Amino acid sequence: MKSKELKTYNLPVDNPLIAQIDAKPNFLFVILICLALASFVVDIPNIYGVITLTFSLIALIYMPRVVLMEFYNEYLIMYNKADKDNCVLIYYDEITSWYYSWGANRDYLCIELVNGNEERIEAFSKTLFESNMNRFVKDKRRKNN
């Protein structure tokens, strides 16, 4: 079995990155910046636009970027949120099934491998995670959870 836990400095560098799931909500901050700029044109007190623009720019610039998953041609990489030096490299052909588990407190993306192991990563958006997984391993989705 080629899938394994690795240190991040041992990751292969030969394949180009195709997709990535990042926990930083960049799109939301860009929308807030646009709304703040639009508030200067509309008859809204300028203080709301200044506060929103300031908050959005600070968050966009200074909030750390947290990559949760990366997708390549032959494999995906799941990063460990607690230990930044470790990650799990999983080849698509070694995935038997995957499913998205959501609950009141936490959501998880669960990936079952051919050797019986299950890899889980804490998730935050069913749409985002499922669309990326469907893009690469659609035929292995488990629907009965």
C-alpha cells in the first residue's frame, strides 16, 4: 500500500496542484470589502464602511492560511491541524469509499482505505468537500450514512 503518513517536508514535488481546500474564508472577506466600498456610494453612514473595510482588510492580510486538503492527479493530501509537520498522503486507487459525516458539533470527511483503515479530517462545508471529492473519486462515495 502506497498511502501513508508523512512529514510535510517528505511530500512529492513532481505533480502540479489541482485543487485545494483552505479554512480561511477569502471569498467572504472580498465580498465584505466590496460591500464596504459600496457603502460609501450609498446613503449609509461612512463609519460602517470604514469599520467593515478595516476589519476585512486586516483579516484578509493577517489571518493565517490553513490548508486542510490538497488534490493532485494521483493522490490527495490531508494535513493534520494539530501537528503542522505531519500529513497523510492517500492514493485515489486505494480508497474503497468516502462519506461526509455531519453533526451538531462537528463535521468530518471520512475516507476508508483498502487495508481497512479510516482517515478522518474535520470539515466545515459539505458542499466544498463533497464537490472536490466528487471531482476525483466520485464513484467511491458511500451514500448510506
